[in-house]
Amino acid sequence: MGRFGTKLTPDGPRRLILSLIGDLDTATAAQGDTAILPLLTADRLSVLDGVQLRSLDAAGLRELNAVAERARATGAETRLVATRPAVLSALESGVPTERLREDDAIEETRGRPPIMTYPSVKAALAG
């Protein structure tokens, strides 16, 4: 378990890049919600740049999925960049998104990925 932080880089009026830095895990997952959600709006594309994300555990993955679902509910578009083997492995193993947290009103996402993953920021921006 480590530290988690973010760095915001606006990319024009309708796009932003939010770098995820450190470890998104049991100890830091709640910070993801606080750092990411206020920036997601229906009128812009938000790219979560996970290139500097060292690790991602089940709690961190649940948080990313929850953020993506909340963003989708408001009409925001969110994309994730991931390149590190540990992060890609966590993403591939998956976490059931229909059981995120009982207090969250999040619809089931069976049959569709909660957040689209890209190999680079350039690819995520291009879609």
C-alpha cells in the first residue's frame, strides 16, 4: 500500500487529462473518488492517464469502475490509459461491477466494460 495523487492537465475546453500517480489500492481508493469525480462533466472527455499508476488492487479497480459509472450516469465520457503490467493484470482480472457498494446507486454493467482502456493518451484522445 502506498500513496496516491493526481495531476490535472487541461487539453482545450472540452478535454482534460488527469494523471493518476502512485498506488490505487485499499488504503487510497477513497481518494480516487474525491480527486476524480468533481472534474468529470458531461461536456468534456476525461482521460485518466494511468501510466504513472504503480499498482491497482481490487479496491482501486472497484473505485475506477464506480467513478466511470457515475460519470456515465451524468453523460461524461471517461477513458483510462494503462501500460504497466501490474495495472493491466488487475484490469484483466476484473471485479464484479454490479456489487460496487450498497450505498451507491449504480446500474449493473454486465456485458459492457465500465471504463474503456487505451495504450496511450494519444489513443485515448482519438477514441
